[in-house]
Amino acid sequence: MVQGQHERHSPQADHSDPAPSGYVSTVWNLRCDIQDRWKRSVIILLVLGAILSIIIHILIGAILSGYGKSPGVRKVNSDSAIVEFAVSDSESLTESPKATSLEESDSAPAALDSPLTAESVLEATSSSASELLANQSQVPTLGGAGGGNLGSGMGGSGGASGGTSFFGISSQGSRFCYIMDISASMLQGTRLDAAITELVSSLRKLPNFSQFYVLFYSTDFTEPPSQHGWNTARRSTLTRIINEIHRVQAHGGTLPAPAFNKAMELTPLPDVIFFLTDGQIPKSFIDELRNMLPSGKRIVVHSVAFGSGADISQMKEIAKLTGGQYKEVKVQASP
């Protein structure tokens, strides 16, 4: 009886097996399908990312290439020109040492017979060097070519201002007056030629909108014949004045007061005065100059002691009185 019941229930148990097996198969297939779709999505995303990265890099490269090619830039030939100056065998000119303000400590000058160094001796130049500078035709149009500190010795005038230098003293202003010693002592060696050469060089460094005035003094003062009031530093004016400067002759004593009186009568007044002497000026001159200087206008006087015979102490005092610079220039006589 028991066995019969068991036999009747067995078929029901056999018919229940396929249901679980079919369900697992369906779930497995669904899972595999999801995984396949996910893999395909990842692959597609990777491919799209790679393509997008390539496009971005191409765009960046194109942009950078465009910035590297700035319009309007041309290659400039950097070959430098070499200019040779002809100087006679017995004479030569070296660059003057840089001038120092009297606010700084004064260094001792080099001995007269010492070899040339970067800080010492200016040898007298030959007339051939003078002629070479006189024949130069290029005139700067802005700022001058003095180099150094162009703000030094500012005269404080209104309007445009430029700069120049004289025996290494650089200064800035609109109107420059040169007061040059042509006493008989300037006939020693080639002192006069050296002084004239530096004067011409300084004039040619002036910008063409600035003005200049040249005064030569000995016992009295003289000036270029065609000079009537301030000269504008244009090429034609420079050529005419320089030709007249080369005809000056040294003679007489060393009295700068009349030349300074003339400078103080100019209208308008100078911004800067370059003052050169190679001799002993009267001891009373510093008091005379103090009385000449105007109260409402600053005039800077840069003083150059030219040679061992110059009155160094008084030249220093002149520069200090006016806020200028002092420079001692050693001159060697020709062998």
C-alpha cells in the first residue's frame, strides 16, 4: 500500500525538474546579453574618446603653430659694420674715463707718464681725426647719443629735451652752451686739436631739435662769425658752425668771466654749460660766477680740467656750486 502511494507520487516529482532548469538558463542568457552590451558600450566609448583626443591635439597644434607665426616680423640682417678711424702714428685718442659727481669721492688722477688704462689718459688727437669728425654727416633725431646717465645735469627747462656728452660727462637739456679755453697754453702739443675734436663730437651727438651756443675765451671771448643767438642742431647749421670752429686760433690769457657773462645774457638761458680750461683761472672767478647765476633758473655747469696745468680745486668748486660734474682729463704731448 505504501509502495503504491510512492509510485503514484513519483511522476509528479519528475515533472517538476524542468521548471528550475529553464529559469536558470533564461537568467544566464540575460546576464550574458547585458555583459555583451556593456562591453560594446565600453569599446565604443574608448574609440570615441580616442578620436576626440586626436581631434583636440590637432586643434591645439594648429593654434600653437598660428601663434608662432606672428605677422609683420621679418628677419633682420645682424651683420655689423666696421668703421675705421685714421690717426697719425705719433698721436692717438682714447676714450675718456667716466665722470663722477662731486658727491662721490674723488680719485687721484693717473700720472702724466703712466700707460693708458680704462680710467686714466686722453691723448691729444691729430688734425686728421678732427677732419674725420668734421666730415661726418649723420645727425641723431631723438635722444642724442651721449650714453650713460642722461638724466644727470638736467636743466629743468620745458619742452622737448635731449642729451649729449662731453669728455665722458653725459647731460640732458634743451640748450647747451660750450665755453672753451683757447689761451696760448692750448698750443702745447695738440691740445687745441683734441679739445676741438671732442667739441665737434659732442655737437654731433645733439638731437636735431636741441640748441647750442659756442664761446671761446682767452683774455676776452670770441665766437663763430655766423653765430647770432642760439643755433639749432640741424645738419646744415652744424656743418657751417663746425667749419668755423676749425679756424679758431689759440692766444692770450685765461679769463673765462667775459664768456660766462655772455652766456648769462642769452635768451632763453642755457640749461647746461660745458666749461673747459687747461690753465689757472683767477681766484675771484668763483665769486663772480656765484653772482652771475640767476635766482629763478638752474644752470648746470660741468667743468673739465684739461691737462696738468688746470686749476683743479676751483674747477671742482664750480661744478659743486651748480650741481654739475667735474672731470680731469690728462693730456700727453706728442713725442
